[in-house]
Amino acid sequence: HIDHGKTTLTRALTGVDTDRLKEEKARGISIELGYAYAPLPGGARLGVIDVPGHEKFIRTMASGVTGIDLALLVVAADDGIMPQTREHLAILELLGVRRACVALTKIDRADAVRWTADGKQAAVMLRAVDNKDRWIATIDLGAAKLKPMHRLTDEAWVNYDNTDFGWLPDNRTLWYLSEESGYSHLYTMDANGQARALTKGKWEAGDVQWNYEGTTAYMLCNRKNPGTYEVCAVNAKDGATSEVTGLEGVERFALSPDNRKLLVHYSSSYVPTQLATVSVNGGAVARLTDTRTAEYKQREWIQPEYVAVPSSDGGDPVWSKLYRPAKMEAGKRYPIVMFVHGAGYLQNTTKRFPTYFREQMFHNLLVERGYIVLDMDYRASKGYGRDWRTAIYRQMGHPELTDYKDGVNWLVQNLQGDPQNVGIYGGSYGGFMTFMALMRAPEMFKSGAALRPVTDWTSYNHEYTANILNTPDLDPQAYKISSPIEYAENLRGNLLIGHGMVDDNVFYQDSVRMAQRLIELRKDNWELASYPLERHAYTQPESWFDQYRRIFKLFERTLKQ
């Protein structure tokens, strides 16, 4: 790929600058083929052909690799595998080049490189192209060789989160996070490759920071329940773990230079992120900020109840936030609204200030108008371990829909929910799930608002989708059963589609395609609201207002009958 350092590496190996043209030097890219030679032991000579990496010069590249004996694939550590990397590999395969090696460049710029404090050792993290394997390897700087130290394999995909690693101050011991137990936990490994788990259990360890001596690791932890986050201290000798804070909604933290205090960012359901300090030994918290206005503090918000909805598939419950009237009217059946958070891999059922704070305010309005609302951390959500995350592998929209159906049934059985009047809404992944609910369970879900939704996963971001569904050429069935457009004929309820026309994440074409399909199927009771100025994350207050007014009117019109 362009700017991965092929020419610089060639110069280092041969002493020859293969960029000869004035334009090449001015632009800092290779345009024509470059040639260099270097003597080899025994009197032989190595001939190097430096080919362009830019996609516009692919024909020049192809002409340069004809008849070569060995390919040296250059990959920049700070960029990783790029589209042109894949294209160049495909060309090598077509031309029958069977011998190749990889040069990893720019490792000093990559987050996946860790040096010991004395500068004598380095470790790198490497991933397979299909993201089903991850390696941590040390570098033998003298021999210029990698020594694999740890391999993490997942039949679905290796998590891109909670993957940090580094060296302890002794300059010999590696530490790393791994999901190998089923949850993200902290491990150390000595110079002989002997690994030791410092933490364990059905909770997640993340954002690790060590003290100067390497005797204590501080980390985010959710040991009490999946949605309660504190800073934990872990003894490096015996793994003894304890909570340092008692704030319930810690978001991140920093260890002070003298290692005596923690600066903590924390929040709660209706309190945005604030600052506090606490001793590393625990104790009283010094709260430093309160950015809320007097008017905001005076408002009485509906506090969410944190509930564990039993799963009909067995196993762990689905943690959720419930919004309901303080006093339920005896004998009354309440219309139900189910909210679906976006991203898939995101956690919204926590004690923190929610990412979806606008939606939380909307839920207050809905409760005031007679609804009960359930916001679920369905399977695929963050914070619940590997199996929860990968439950959607090759079947997006299926386990999650089971979770939402369980949520509806739980509300009906326990909280006077009305099974005849159930609505659902959400944006991005939540919009996708709204489609799946209305089109795969039309007997349960009467109305829904699908906002900036994915309708066909073959059209979405490769780096995201290929982890979960592989690629369309290798696994077309997974894409077919996971794409809402394949179920459009089942729509019976009331549907609102909302989408920004310049969305740079889920393209507007997704909603246009679904609209055209519904027209072809002669479906009724649906509408498409388009927002000409909006990308994936809306910025105009008028757009937010219009969107939620439409959702509110949809539910008022269809769920109170």
C-alpha cells in the first residue's frame, strides 16, 4: 500500500534510492518501477524491483512483479493490511508467485508495539487477516526475528477491545489482556513463556495501568454486576483483587505521578461525566466538579431500574434498564416500547451517564404519557464476555431478536405490559434490529422506527461485518439470513424509516433500497423521513426534534388502541 515504506526499506537494504523522478520526490510516492542491487554472500547479487503502492499505478505494479523469485510484502504497523495490500497479494497469486516474506515497517508509530523501559526489548501484537487469531511476539533485535509468546484464537473473531499489553518494570515480564477464559482478564508471562492469570471470574478487566514498581495493576472492573464499573487494584504477586472506588459509574481513570492517587472520571444515569480523586488505598472520594445547572438538578427524572430478564435460550439473563411509572395502575395494561442501542458491541445498561442520553429523556416522556420502556443489552453487547459477544456469529439479528421477544414476554408477565401494543425503535444497529423485529416477528411487534438502519450487510463496512459474517463470497448464507431486506415481505405493522442523506457510516442507499422493496411489495403503513443535512450522527437540533416527534406520533397513533 502507498506510504508503507517500500522505497525506504529498499534504500536501507541496498543503499539505492529507487525514486528517481522529480515528481516522485515532490509527492513522496513511487510512480515508476525502481531498480536496486545488493551483493549476497557467496558472490550472488540480489535484484530488487520497487513497485508503486498507489491504486492508480496498479498496471505498473503488475508489470514489475512478472518473473520474480520472491515477493517482499511491506506492511506498515500503524496502518495494517490495506485494500492495496490485498490487491497486490491477489496479483502475486494470479502470476504464480509462491515465495514471499513480510516486512513490518513503522513499528515505532504503532499502538501494537511495546518497548521495555531500558529499550532492550520490544513486543508486538499481530492479527490474522480474518481476525480469528491474535499473536503477541517479542522481537529478537539482534537477529531481527519474531518470537511468538502468546496466541489467542476464536472461531468467531478475536475482540478488538481489551487487547492491551506491555512490559513490567523488571524489563523481563510481559503482561496482557486476553479473553481465553471467556472474559477479558489480566495475565503475566515470564521470559520462559510461562503464563499466569492474575484475575478470573465472570467479569471484565480493562484499561490497565501499573504502578512504578510493577507490584499493583489498576484497572476498570465490573465484578459486582456487568453494569457497575469501579477501579480495581490487583496484586501482581498473588492476584488479590479489590475495588478502590465505590462510585458505580467509573468511566476512566489516571494514576498520579507519585502513584498515591487516582484521578477518576465518573458519572451516573442523570449526572454527566465528573472528576474526583481517591487514594490508591481506597477511602473517601474527593469530588472535584459538578457541571449540572441549577435548573437541571431541580428536575425529577425517572430513575431506571436495573433488571435481569431471563433468557429462553438458557444461560445468563439479559441485563436491561426499565423505565416505568412509580405507581402502576391496578388492572391496566401498558403499551410497551423496546429500545435497541446501536453499534452491536456497546453497553448501555450501566450505572454511567448513557451514550443515549437523548433517548433516556425521550423514555421519560414516554413514561409520562403512559408507556413502559425496556432498554436491553442484547447478545452482542459489550461487558458480558466472549460468548455473549460472539453469539451473533453468522446469524446477526437472530439471538438478539430472541432476547427482545423475551423482554416483551417478561413485561407482559410481570409488569402489566400490553402484548397487543408493542413498539420498538433504535438507530444504526438499533435500526437494523427494528427491521428484524417487524419483519421476523410481526405477530409481536406492531410498530417501529428504524433510524439510519442497515438493510443489507453486503453493503456495509468490511472491517466491521467480516468479523461477524465472514465475507459474502465465502459465507453468502450468513449474509442472507442476517439482512432485513430478505424479510421485507413479512412486514405487517407500522414502520417509520429515518435516515440522514449524507450518512457516511450506514449509507442513505440502505433506506432507499428498503423503500423501493416495500413499494414493489405494495406494502402500506410505512414512511421514509430523509434529513438532507445529516450524517450518521445528527448535528442539527431541528433534525433531532423532527425525528423524535415522528416516533412519538407513530407510537401514540398505533399503540394506544
